[in-house]
Amino acid sequence: SYELTQPPSVSVSPGQTASITCSGDKLENKYTCWYHQKPGQSPVLVIYHDNKRPSGIPERFSGSNSGNTATLTISGTQAMDDGDYYCQTWDSSTVIIGGGTKLTVL
Amino acid sequence: QVHLQESGPGLVKASETLSLTCTVSGASVSSGDYYWAWIRQPPGRGLEWIGSMYYSGNTFHNPSLKSRLTISLDTSKNQFSLKLSSVTAADTAVYYCATQDIAAAARHFQYWGRGTLVTVSS
């Protein structure tokens, strides 16, 4: 079965750029989306179709997908961006969700 | 703006059936604009997709749960429901309902409910 692999944790200083990766076999051939979840809250879609931002998501969030890796980039990271990030794709009529990455803004 | 609200028992006994309902406002479950989905998250762990249903009856299931899973729509009440049979402690989780994109190969979840914690007791 298809799998998505994310690093367990990423740290970034306020104002710097955070990059969170999501790896899967030939992932560039699939659409990838990203969710942000803060403790005790529901996930929020921040990127879909690899690089599109839903209404209300700040421009500092961007996405890319090439080869076997999709990347979520947060430019000018703010303290409010900390939390868990999950990537997701669709394969063989099944939703595939990565294990999640905890972003710490130090 | 679509709003979703989960409801159901917060405690279920092992071997019994977990039943949850999601009440939808701001959209119609019979409109064809979305798939209607369930996702869960065990305490301290990641997200796990359970299954999704379209108004036409087309349904996708997580293969690991398919044999225990029933998802249904109630168009008269604008709700959709989840039934998971023969539950064990491993089914203890926060259960979310959500809308899911209908475009093939995309399938992202746009709107989420607040989630409801279901604990399976022995």
C-alpha cells in the first residue's frame, strides 16, 4: 500500500522559513494537500492541489511537489504557525495521510 | 460556509457498535458538491481516514476498517452517519466529520467538524 513519510519534527526561529517535507513513490504524479492542527483543535486545510491556498490562508504558506517529495514552505514563520502538519494524497481510491510533523517555533 | 457537528455516545463498550452522526449546515448532503467523510485521531497520534460517501451512494473505505464500517446519508435530516462494529480499545479516538473534494485525484478535506471523543471501555 502507498505510504507518505514526514519528519517527526521541525524547528524554526520566528521570522525564518520553515520547510516540511512529505515523501512518497512518484508523489509528483499525485495531488498533495497539507493540514495544520493545533492542540485540541480540528485540522485546517492550508494547501491543496500541491500549491493552492484556500481562502483565508496567509500568503506565507506555499507548496510544491516534485519527484518523490512534496514540500510545505512557511515564509516568515510566526509563533501561531506552530503545531502539527499533515500531508495527504489519494491513491487507489484511498486517502493516504502522512504521520505528521510537529513544527516548533523557537 | 459549511458547518459540521458530530454527535453520539462518548463511551462505547468493547465488542459493541460505535454510532456517530454528523449534522450539516450550509450545504446539502444530496447536492453532489462534496463527498461526506469520517476521519479519526487516537489520543496523541496522527490522523486516520475512515471512509467517505457521495450522495449517489458511491463509497470509499479505509481497507483496514472496511469489514466493520457502514457510512450512510439521511437526506431528510441533512445528516450522515458512521457505524463501526466490534470495537476495541484501538478504536478510542477523536472522530471528525468533514467535507471532501469530489474531483478525482484531489480528495482533500475542506471543512471539518470540531470532533468528538469516543472511548471504548472494557
